[in-house]
Amino acid sequence: MRRTFIPLLLIVSASLAAPTAAAVFTTKETPEYHAVVKLIESHYHVKHRGIPFVANLGVKSAKVVSKSARRVLRFGDFKLAIFEDQDFSERDASGDIRTRLRRTLEPHWHPLVAVRLPEEGQTLTYTKADGDKFKVLIVVIGQRDATVLQVNLNPEEFAKLLLNPEQQSRELTDEATTVEQ
């Protein structure tokens, strides 16, 4: 019951806060994020699933209202694409996904860490300075699932990422994709 209650609460709070939240939470387009999602779709011949607009607005509204939501979602803005139960074996002869990602993101984005484990897949993390914040793009590709997450971090959170990039990349992705029970 609790699993159903939280999304329902988020949707209700989003609908109540929609007129003001839409003005507060509009963000610049992120062409690199969309280019990476399209690249993964074309490279692996798969389709992503994003967060529906109302749910995304609900999460952002909850960050304003809820202290625990602000603590858990410690980043200012995020974009998330999820690829579930699809085949991520290398089928495309146009090159390695890491090379194609690097070409898509250069010269503005810089690789931070790349981890490739045969049983778990690969995690690729890229960063970009954006004014007083830092944008972080995390691409996690497993055998059957993948996630693309872009977050904006303040300097303190970015410093944590630099101390242990592999662990922090994993934690950021887990926080953005896990539903509280």
C-alpha cells in the first residue's frame, strides 16, 4: 500500500503546485543528453522510457516541500532515461559505444570514469562545468537494462564525486531510479 501511496501523493502535490511549479522549474534544454539517449537507441536498436511529465513535476514539487526528498534527491535538476528488459549486446558495426559517446559529447564534456565489468556491464561518467554548478552525465549499460542520467550538482556534491567517482556515480544513479518503499 505504501508503494502506491507515495506516487499518488506526488501526483496530487504536482497537480496542486502545477501553475507555480511550471514557472519555477523550467530549465534549459540539454541537447547532449538527448543526443546520448538517441545514440544508445540507434546503437543498440532499443527504445527508452522516461519519467512522465506529471511524475517529474511531482518529484520536483516534493523537493520543495519535503526535507527528506531534498536530502535524498540532493541534486538540483535531473533528466532520466531508462531502458528495461532489452538486448544490449554489441550489434552495431559503427564502433564501440564509448568511442561514439566521446565523439558525441566532445569538446564540452570530459570523461571522469569508465568502469567495465563483464558480469555487470559498463558505467561511463562525464562532467561539464556550467556556471556555478557542474553537470554530470552517467551512462550505465548492462546486459538487459541501461540508464542515462544527467544531474546538476553544486560544488560540494561535485567534490564528493571527484573523491570516489565510481561509488558516487553508482549512488547518484541508484537515488534517481529507486522508489521508496
